[in-house]
Amino acid sequence: MKKKYMIIFLIFILLSSTQRYEAQQGLPKPPMMMIDAPPTALPGQVVTIKVTVKNTIGTRMYDGEVYIDTLLIPEDVLKYLEIIVEKQKLPHLMEVNDEETVTLKIKISESIPAMKLEIPIVLNVEEGRCEEGCVPFVTDPPKYAYIDIFRTTPSVLLTLDIKSFLIQAEDCGVITTVLDVPFKLKNSGTISVYNVSFSIFSDNLYFDYESETPEKINEISGGQEISGKYKVYLNDIGVGIYKITIQAKYHDRYNKEFFVEENVTIEVRNEAYSLYAKGEENFESCNYSKAKEFYINAKKMYEEAGNSNMALKIEKKIFEIQGNENFELAQHYYFSGDGEKAKEYYTKAKEYYDKASYCIMSDICEEALSSIKQGKTPQESPGKPIFTGGTGGIFSKTNIIFYVVIVFLVLIIIYQRR
């Protein structure tokens, strides 16, 4: 029985010793730090953050300070903050249970977007029974002041009465015209917007313009709508697709800038000119059947549009092609020894060249007809026509053959006249 009591007594002594050891060796409690910050704030507002520090560590605290740790604030957030009071000192000595309140201040930028701010607050203090034996204490991790930035984003709509223009170009594939571009700007929100300005620009089109809307409007209240119009002057604009941008800039009551924009598409077409250009391309490549097809369609469109000058120009190109076609046949029959057939086609070729005002080829046909009339034909016949027509560039394959034919005909005429 005595042994039993002895064991209990020893356990009691052991537990008491352990508790006393833990009390002597255990880590001190951290100081108490309480943060009082407004839960919400507006852009442009100065925010006061009160920090209360209480010595709850069971020993003295020396030379404490409380500060905002800006290194922990992201750069894209810090740019919207002005730190007015970043650091405050505590009393040199704070006994157990002493309490002190300090104030930190920040100013929020007018341009800050709606977001939740997290401001890190740190306590840095020396603790111990005496100054010589103090150890540092730093709040880790820091405590945070949480502040919701509240702002109402304006809702402004820009609408265009006409968003695209389709214009037929003139004879040479360009236009000179004036376009009216009306628009409406509506503040569809409930709060006013301020310092409203308008602009018009393009990345691929040069133009002049006049505005029938004030360049700046001081305020547009919620629900208000204004109308405006730009008069756009286009000078010698070629075939293509162009874009003009109408832009409105405005500010909210905190002076944050916003903008809204809409695009106007201008398409300059000329189907007739496009057909004519394709005809020219095929003509230069000596693809006469295809060229004639494009020329005929282009001529019809120009006639329907009342453009007689362009229609006549294309008609002459068609006559030239028909002259070339008949000249090739005439050449074939002439060098094959069939004078009657050659005469028939030389005559037709000359008629078309005359209509096309192509004097050189008309004279060549006249010389050939004169030789046939005198009964002069070449003694040797090439197996295929020499001339295949065409009036491309001066050094084109067609023109080189053309010059060879002229020289060849002149030599024949000289030979026959001997």
C-alpha cells in the first residue's frame, strides 16, 4: 500500500517539474496586434489604418515600430497607391500589458480600378527583461488590412447609323466624293461621364473631314443621348477596302479615362474597270479570245453607266483584236499562195485597224493588198503564219515578231519590184 502511494507521489512531482520546465523554457506569446481599417474606399480617398499593439509576451518590449511592407504589395497594385505615412514608432519601453495605437495612411489613386486591396502590416520590436538581453521579434507572416475599392464603371454606347459604304469608282478606278457619317453616343448608365471628346482616324486611308459635333462636352448625365455627324471628304481614292474609326473618350468622376469606338467600312469597287483591267492583262499576254470577252463585258457596263468615252476606248481595243485575228488569217493564206483568201482577210483586217485608229497595221494591210492586186505572191510558203498579232510592250515577243514581219514584207516588195 505504501508503495502505491509512493508511485503516485513521484508522478505528481514529475508532472510539476515538467510544467515548471515548460513554463521556464517555452516560447513567449507574440505581441497582440489589432488592425482597424475601413472595409471599403473610393478612388481618390485617403485611408487611415489604425494599428493597436499590446504587450502580451510576458516580458518587456523595446523600440518597437509598425510599418506597411511595400515590398509585399504587387507592382501593378502599388502604382495606384501613395503611401503618406508608411511607418510609426511605438514607445521606447512597453511593459507587460501596455497598449499603444498608431496610425498609418495611404492615398488611393483616382484611376484605380475596382479591386480588393491587401495592405501588409508588420510589427518589428525587441523583447526581453532588459535592453542588453533583448531578442528581435518581427511579425511573420504579416497581418493585412483588407479594403475593397468601390467604383461604378460608366456604361456608354456609341452607335453608327451607317456602318459601311459601297461606292462604284470612276473611269480610272478612283473616286472623289463626300460621305456623311452620323452617330449617337448614349450614356446608358445612371452616373454622369465627364470631359467627353470625339475623334476620327484611319490606318489605311487619307481623308479630310468636318465635324458637326462639339469637339468636347463637359458632362453627359445618366440616360442622356447626343447625336453627331462627320462629313468625310475622299479625294482620288482607288479601288479597295478602307476602314475609318470613330472614337469617343470620356472620364468618370474619379478622372479615370475610358473610350469606346466603332468602325466604318468603305469599299470602292469598279466592276467595269476590273473587267477592263483583266482584258488589258490578257491582251498583253496575247490571249485575244479571253481579252475580247472581258472587253465586251466591260464595254457593256460602261455603256449602261453612260460613260461613252471609256466605252469607245474599249471598242477600239476590240477592233484591234479583230484586226489581229483577221491579219493572222490573211498572213496564213498569203504565204500559202491563196491570194483571194489573203485579200479577203487583209481587207477585213484593214477595216478593223482603221476603226481602231491603228495606222501602222492599216498601212501594212494596204501594202499587202497592193501586192496581191499586182499578182505578186511569195515563191516560198512558211508552214505557219509569221505574225500572231499583239501590241504589248515595245520589247515584247509579239512586237519583235511584228517588226520581223514588217521587214520581211518590205524585202518581198523590193524583190518583186526588181
